Amino acid sequence: MSPTAAVTGIALASPLGGSLDATWEALLAGRTGFTPCTATDGLYPGDAKATAGALADDLPDVPAFGRKRLRALSRESLLVSRVGMLAWQDAGFGPGKAPDPEETAVVLGTAAGGLTGYLQVMRDGLTLGPELVSPYAGPQGSLNAAASDLSIAAGAQGSIVTVTAGRCSGAHALTVAADYVRTGQAQAVLVAAVDVLDPLRLAAGERAGTPRPFGADRAGAPPGEAAVVLVVEDAARARARGARVHAEIAGVSALRGGADGASAAAPAFAAALAEAGVAAGDLSLVCSSAAGDPLTDRAEAFAVHGAVGSGTPVHSPFGALGDCAGATALLQVALTARALADRCAPPTAGRGAADPDLPAVAISDGPRDLAGGPALVLTTDTYGQASAVVLRTP
Amino acid sequence: MAAMAAQTGPARVVVTGLGVLTPIGTTVAGFWDAAVRGVVGTGPLTRPDAADFPAALAGEVAGFDAPRAGGERSLALARAAAAAAAADAGIHRWTGDPYRAGVCLGTLLGSRAGLEPAVTGFHRAADAHGAPYPGPRAAPDLTDAVARELGFLGPGLAVATACASGNSALAHAADTIRAGRADVMIAGGVDELSSGIMMMFSSLRSLAPDFLRPFDRDRAGLIVSEGAAALVLESYEHARRRGAHVHAELAGWASASDAHHMTAPHPQGSGARRSMLRALKSAGISPDRVDHVSAHGTGTPSNDRVEAQALREVFGPRTPAVTSLKGALGHTQGAASAIEAVACVLALRDGVVPPTANLVELDPECDVDVVRGRAREMPVRVAVNNAFGFGGNTACTVFTRPSTAGSAR
């Protein structure tokens, strides 16, 4: 039997709070995390104003960083390194109690990591001259910066890679991590996902109003930002060291889709269940990425209804958080691990009137108790790609 | 027992298609002929839209006139390389299960260069803070363009490890096949010229004044280039079943992080050394069986010294035949190690290692067997492809001749 990948550490920062606990409590209470945001830093044409899910600036500090290093980091790098240290601690790792650094890997999923850094390099180069661009700034403008900074902060010398696939980026990152653990390429993997608000996303979100997941008058999702880091290990090894296992990763499928506008939601859903050896009827919960986008919500409604009908509880956190881009899928995984542990499904904020053109799925305005059983995380994006992750409690 | 293991063991990954667009050639044959002859593809920028680039020298893909704006050039480079590789593999449009065929492209900047015309106009306008230059709302998706063109709708993503992205994409695509999530993957790398990347290397004082001279005593940095490469990877069984010609086997791959510094390599080449050793271990091949190493060889003082030191640690004082194609190509960023992977496959096929262009006098601190002056004809059975990106992201791949596929190692 091949090894099972397990989640042993979770930490995150979302528009609802600087931790998993704070985000979870806010979701249960039905709060939303939207504030008016303006792109005022002169990095991009236009002055975008949008309602967005912005991170509060109250993240607990972690003593792993010197001031000098902090100054050199982009916001994504700073978030991922800070949240990563908290996930590491949540997994029970720390000084003198950590896996072999050469067997510790870092995987990051992001849709647009480093974009703000890149725009800053362009601004400085064009307005001050290329010779005045900071040598620290340039590398922060590339997609792999946050993963690199996390590996430096954690001293992780194993495999490293950044993957990017829109909102499904985190599911691909989890796939890589599970591969590393199952094939012995790593003992422990820091799996991160991050995207932050930037001038392009704010401009694209200018017309979005209140998000209405699966709602009749849904008209697009406001942008949101988040950072999530999980620690993934071989389940047997984790138990042997006495670690708490938040959830096991039973199956993952991430597919491109997109031909003739067709979403890969249904095939990804089916493939993840098949890998997990789980029947759709045994699922206790489906965590949807619906955020009020006309087409992706429709694809998810048909995929979910086709698989589990209208009885299995479904929820989406994105009516409260906005579209968290490349952080979406991993954020769902973290929240679903919590839902399984607490046997509780959070409400779906913001739905409004149900869309009569969509098949019914069992979302709710209030929290619900869950029967035991695995859960499935479904994530889609506007290109048609989709991912599904089956989680189960140990 | 052995027969069962052969049937149920991890899938072997083979290369069945190649496609490249580079500053020295835009077909596989043209590229390889120029590489073996040591043709240099870097020089003064000539593109009509190059006026805003903050460097005078670059390696351009000649005769390829897709514009930077909106990401059109990156998308066109990626599509062209992928289409060429697919055609070489005998695949014109995928007709099997669309979800069993995927795309994995390595890139440093994605299609961010497509934002530059709007951003440059904005900052150069007299009133930079009005809204006279509304820009694109997103950089377009490279993977999506390739996936739709070929009908490869399975696992699809881009992979970024800075200058090691091409190798990382090959590694992830191979993991995807080995894990049984796809039968065939288009894997490779793409990056176009951009002001952003030139400003970045300029801020690091890494741009050479004339030529990129790998391992040379007088090397003084790199020249930024553009390009794309794609390889069709598939499981050996899948290739055999459809009767595809196998160019080579992708026998091993690995990555490692320096965990040291964002821009400087680890002083002892820790990540580079471990990446090579782990890739060889994953291939089940001992270092003494390696004939050829396609070096990262960027021509920066620190990379080449540290890489040579790592090569000696892995292979001993008598290293395999080392070459760096970056003397000829310049640094094609996220495409570099994908283009160099194509060269490794061709070196295995033809038994020839191209020379390291622009290398005149070997740096005594880089005391490895660098092929220079002219190509070296020699049996190449095992080739290692090195790629070391900033952020300490390293990735290595190991290619072997197809004749070893199916035989015991």
C-alpha cells in the first residue's frame, strides 16, 4: 500500500482574520471581510477602486526574522514566511524537533505572486533609472520569490517549486507535495498558497458588488487576498512521531478543461473520488469555490448536484472572503480540515435569492452539524480549469 | 516477481517530441546545427519595439514578430514550441481522452512582459497619475493557450523556479506521468525579452558588456535572451502502444534548495550538488556513467565558479564533457533548461557535444572538462542537464539513450 499524505500543520491569514481560529469563528458567525480599497501607489495605469477582501495588518509576529531581512521581502514573501512558521509550529516542529532539512521541501501555489514587486521594479527603473533599482527588489518580482524566502526562513533544503494555475494553484501544490511524500522525495513539505490584492485585480474587480455564491443576481466576485501554509507528511511517519493529523489527503485531481468553454469541474470531482476510493454518497461535505461568478458557479452547481444531489451539505467561504485567486484551493482545504475536525459546516454568506436556472445544492445560511465521512473540496476558475481534493479524518 | 515488478513499477518516462525557438534557430534542426557549429545568437537589439529596453544587447528569436503587448509574444512562443513538439511526436491534435494529456510550462515571469507597453506609457506620460493608459486586467495564461491549441485538457499548469523553471517543468510533468495522472504531457519553458528582467539583472550587476562567456577567466555576466522549448513526454508503455518514435528516456530528475540567499548561490554549491546527486540517484545511475553535463553556465563570476566546484564534488577531478549553451543562446530565462534539455536529447542521438561559445581562456577556478573551440564527437549515453535559479532553486534532469528503455540498468 502506498504511503498516505497527511496534513499535520495548518496556518493562514484571510480577510476574516490572521489565523485559522479567527477565520473559522468569523465564518460561523456569518461575518464578511470586505472593505473599500484603492490602488493609490502609482504602479499601474488608472486609479482602481474596488470593494475587496483585504488582509488585516495584525498578523502575529514570528521571531524568525531579522529586521534587515524583513525590509527585503515583498508582501507575499513576508506573509508566506510568517504564516509558514506558524504552520511549522502547528505541526509540532521547532528547534531541535524538526525533520532533516535536506528532506524538507517547499511548494508554493500562486496565480500572480510577485506581480506588485515586478510593477515596483518597472516604476523605479522607468522613473529613477535602471541603475537605481534595488538589487533586493528585482527577485521579489518573480513568481518563485515567496517559496524561496520560505525555504530560507525555514532552512528547508529539499525540493522546491512554485506552481501556478489560477484558482486551482493550491490544489496543484498539494498534488506536488503528496507526490514528494509518496515517492520519498521529501519527509515533510511546507505547502503554501498566496495571492494579494494588486492594481490589476482591483481594476478587474471594480464592477463586482456583494458576492452572491450560487445566487440569482450574482455578478462577479470582489477580489480577496490570503496566505495559507500547510505541513504535509507521510501519515504513518507523522503518527510515529506522535503528531496530530488534521486530515489525510485521500485523492486529488486538477484538470485544465476549457475546451469550448466547458468546465473540468465534473471530471475532476469524479477523478478525485476515484483516487480516494470514496463513493459520492459517502461525502459528508462539499466545500465549493463559488464566489458569485456567473459561469464558474454554474459549473460547480451542476458538478456538485450531479455527484451528490441536493442532500449533502455544501458551503462556500468566498461569499465572505472574495475571490482569493491562487490561495483559493488551499484555503478551502484548510477550512475543510477544520470542518471535519469540528463536524461542522459553516454557512455560506451572501447568497441572496437562489438562481432558478441552477440545480439545487444544499447550501445554508447557518452552521450545520456534519455526519462523519470524507469531504471534497471543489475549485474552479474562469478558464474552465477545476480541481478536487478529497480529505478524510484519520 | 521481477516480471511483476516490471509491470507494476512506476511508469518510465520517455521523450517522443521536440520543439524549440531560440536566438540561434527556430527549428530543431536549425537550432542543433547552429549549436554544434558554435554560432552566437546574441547581439544588438533589432526589434522595432525594443526602444524602451534598458539593455542594448540581447538574444532575440529572429523572424518572430508577435508583439509584446498583451502577452501575445509569450503566448505565440509557447504555442509554436508546443505545436512543433507535438507534430514531431506525431500528434497534431489530441484525439484520446483529453483529460489524460496535460501541459506543464516553466517560466520566470509568465506573460508579465505583456503589461509593459501600458506600464511604460503610464510612467512616461506627463501626467502619470490620471488614467490615460488603461492597461490589461491580467497577464494572459500561457498554459491555457497551449492546452486549448492541442486539446490537452488534463493536468495543466505553469511552474516557476526562476532560471531553473524549464527543468522543474520537466520534473513535474514526469512525476505526473509516473503517478499515473496523465499518459502524455507537453513540458518545457518559455520567456520573452522584457524590461523587467533586464532591470533585474542590471540591478544585480549581472549584465555582460559584450558576450556571455561561460567558465571564461574574463567572464563578466550574462546577456538576456528569449526563447521557448517543448518536449513531449509520455510513459514508455503509452509511446510503445501508439508506435511513437522514442528520442530518449527522461531517466531521473530532482530539485533542491540552497536555503541560503535570494540572488547569490550557496558558496559551496550545496543545492547544485544535491540536485545532481539526487537526480542521478532517482535514475539509478552512478556519477561515473555520465558522459555529458549541459551546465547552467550563465557566465556570471559566482555561478560558474560554484557550478564547477559542485561538478568536481559530484564527478571527481575527471568530469564528464561539460558545455554551456548560454554562450551561444544568452540566458533564455525560464526557457533555458528546457532548450538545453532538447540539446541533451540531440547529443545522445548524434554522439556530439556542442562547444561552449565565447569561451577563450578557461578560468583556473573552473577546472572542469569544458568543451570549447569545436564540437566534440563522442559516445553520449547519459547526459545531465543542470539548472540553478535565483532564490536557490535548483533542478537537474538526467537523459539516457532510448536503447536503455526496457533493459535492466
